[in-house]
Amino acid sequence: MDMKSLIRHRRLPTVIAVTALTLGVAGVGNAQASAALRVCPAAEIFATDNTAIITDPADPRLNTRLTRFDHEVRTIIHANGARPGASTLLDGVFWSGELKKATYERSREFDVNRVGRNGLHHIAGVIAKQYHQESVLTFRCLPKSSPEADAVEIQAPGVSSTRLHDALLADPQARDRIGGGSTTLDGRLVLVAPLGDLPLAKKFVTALGVNWKKAQVRYGDEEFVS
């Protein structure tokens, strides 16, 4: 069982993330937003091959760079008609309502291009099955104004996994509703939340010490695929 399944009650009865998002950038002009939109991939895939529940932040399994997994997922993406893009190593921190403590996970984010709704759904299913994940989340890239946009991804600089952990423990509402998030190795927050929880997510991100005007908000349609 992947550790994100421990918090699946907060949203839908599934977990592990695959997302594709459109950009609605907070605090920027239309020209900048349009430029950001052009670089938005058709999809982002947040995935891992981990099936263990890790509660110790010093666990050596969290030091893996998932190099082989990186190559394997790229092969899956390509074999199923899409084009793999950049890949980023992530440190995830998630709250377990069952364990009443934080859990940790090393994962990778993959940009995916030349993929549509059905293709993304299929790739998510292949990844979930091959790596024994309870589910995979797909998030199609959509304009902010789209009636199908039901979730957001927030990215912001200057956040460590330690700070994310401490903030999650200090905010019961955020940990129950949002559940957790990830950081890149260079300290960039990556937080996915339902669109209806955007005000809560904004409050949580601000409490992390982030200037909201520097945060990037992406909009899209999520689907959990088991």
C-alpha cells in the first residue's frame, strides 16, 4: 500500500499523483500568464515505486534518486504514444489520519507531452498496476475558466521538506483537507489541492513564509485512476 492511501479520505478514495495543469499565475499580467501557459506540459506525473509506509524522516529509502524508475516510467510514457519531458526528484510529506503522524515519500515528477485525456488515463493505469500503487491521479491541463477545472497545483520557492512537515503538524485543518505536499531538492513547494480548498491552501502556503505574489497557481481537471 502506498503511503498516500493513508490520507485518501480527504478527497477521493484513491491516491498517488499524476497531474496535468494549466497556469493561472497569481499576481502577474496577461502577457506573463500567456507565456507561462505556453510552457505548461500536457501533463505532469507525480509517481513512485515505493509501497512502504515511511514515518522516519531519516529512513535511508528516502535518499534514493529513483534513477531506474525514471527510465522505466519514461519508457512507459513513450510506449503508450506520449512524449516524456523533464523529470524532477521530490520529497513528499503527508499526514496519516490512521497513524496520527506524518509519513514521507521520495518520488519523481514527470512532464508528459502529446497526450490526451484517454491516453493520460491509460498511462496512469499502467503505472498504478506495474508499481502496485493503489491509484494514480491524472490532472488535465485546462484554462482557469474551464468548467472542468476542479483542482489547483501551487508552486512556490523557499520551502524545505522540514518546514512543510512542521507547518502540516501545526495546522489540523490543512493536514485533514489537503493532506500534504512535496518539495524539490532546491526548495520549491509543490502542493495539489481541490479547487474548493484554494483559500485554505493559500492560508497554509502563506503560513510557510511564502509571499503569495510569488506563488504560481495552476488549474486543471483531476482524475484518480486505479
